[in-house]
Amino acid sequence: MDWWIQWFGNAQQRLFEGVVQPVLFWLGQASLLEDAYDATGWLLVGLLQIFIMVAVIAPLQYWRPVEPVTDRRAIHVDIIYTVVHRLGLFRLALFFTLDPLWDELMGRLHVWGLPSFHLDGVWPGVTDLAWVSLIIYLLAFDFLDYWIHRGQHSIGWWWKLHALHHSQRQMTVWSDNRNHLLDDVIRDTIIVLVAQLIGVAPGQFVAIVAFTQLSESFQHANLRVWFGTIGERLWISPRFHRRHHAIGIGHEPMAPVRNKKAHGNNFGVLLPWWDMLFGTANFELRFDPTGVRDQVQPNAQGQLRDYGQGFWAQQWRGFLRLMGRA
């Protein structure tokens, strides 16, 4: 682990000094150097993720695809979403808009008496060991992500935004970041606030986010793979997550799961344990078509819902759905 931390730190330093720092000086933004160094770490993570997606996961899709590729334009739009999120463009926008508000909120909470807390400090000498601490925070954020995902499906106005993610009929390794930007802002706000409240170290937070995103990219791949009876209950596979995206099953109350109050199945992000615990797991060995029911089943007026074709069209139609006009 130490060699990886050292390699990453050296690569971040070289990228910062060779590219980011000269650009900031040229733009006259030297005051942002400290924040830009942290942002360079996120940029490096994104570059590494995209390299693995292109070099490892994408070729696997040619090995055992679930379905033939019939809509390359939709995939190209998903690549735009991936670049926007993984290379830090989305985080850059948040830095100039919402980060000051987050900092102000946390500052006020501490002034009002919010105590400092570190989840990895509950058992000194054990939970504060680096690898134990990483596992604890990974479990904590995966549990949080499960409930965020449940909320995206069960809260009506939130589903109107999240539905964009499910509208992809041609799922691939690039589909994970296909989200409405407002949906991402809401989720990231919750994640950042919880990260502050439970005291996760910045380096650990970056590692957890990077690992989670890469696993999610694999889960969305057009890949006919499952992990076996035992493995499926240890880590989320492409099969497990594809059931979540299945038309009429993954996001509707009639999903074949124990918890009939849940709006769908297989909400987990990394671990299927939360789905198993709360009755939302579906382990059927099937690879169904993906999408949203209203894309293939006309409404009372005989119309199918249009989720948009390009990036900006999809974002705009998300706002229209939120306002009840689409």
C-alpha cells in the first residue's frame, strides 16, 4: 500500500507542476493553487479510472456481451457524462458554487456546538488502524449509498430526476455517470455532509469514491457475468445490477422481492448485504432488457415518454419532468 501512495503522490505532484500550476499562473489564479493541488488528485484518479475502463472493462464487453450494440449515439452521450464527472468538470463547478456553502454550514454547526467525531476512533488501537479504518468507512458510505438510492426511487420528485439514469436502453461501461446534474448535486451534498460528520480523512475519502466508481462502471457493463451462488452475495455483479435496471422490475413496487414496500430491487452499490438485510435483493439469474416502462408502454394518450437524445436535451427534459411538463 505504501508504494501505491508514494507513486500516486509523485504522479499528482508532476501533473500539478507540469500542467495545472502553469495554467493557473497564466490565468492569474495563483490564489487557487492549494485547492488546485487537491483537484489534481481527483483528475489523476479520473484518468486512471478511464484507462482501466478502456483497457480492461470495455474489452470484456466484446467477450461476453448481454446484447448487441444497436445505439452507438446513446453510448457516445454516456461517454460525455463520464468525462464530465471522472475528469473533475462536475467537481470544478461544485467548487465555485456549492463548496463555499458547505464550508459555511459546517463552520456554523461547529460554532453551535457540533462536536468533532471520527468513526474510526470508537476503538483506539483497532479501528484507527489504516486498513481497518478504510473498511469501516467503506461500509459506512456503502450503507449510506443504499439508502440514498432507495430515496431516489421512492421519493416522487427525486425519481423524476433519477429516471434519466434508468432510461439508458443500451447499458455499457460508460453508463454509470448518466445522471441528471441536479440528482448528482443532491447526492453529493448528502455524501459530503456525512463525510464531514463522521470524520473520514480526505485521502481515504478519495480512495473510497474512486474504488466505488470503478466498481459501478463494471456493474453497468454490457457483460453477461455473474459471480456464482456465493459470490453474488459477497459483491455486486453486472447481473445483480442489471436486474435493478430491468424494465418494469428494477424500479417499480411489483419487483419480485420480499419487501413489497420497496420501489424496485437491488439498490446496493458495492455490497448486496443491505438488499439482503432489508428485503430488496433479487438473485434471479436473468439478463433482461433495460430502461423505464414508459419508454416502451404508451400512456393513456398513446404516447411514449421522451427522455432526450443528447446531453443537454436530457438535462432539460429532466427539469420538465420535475415541473410536471414532460
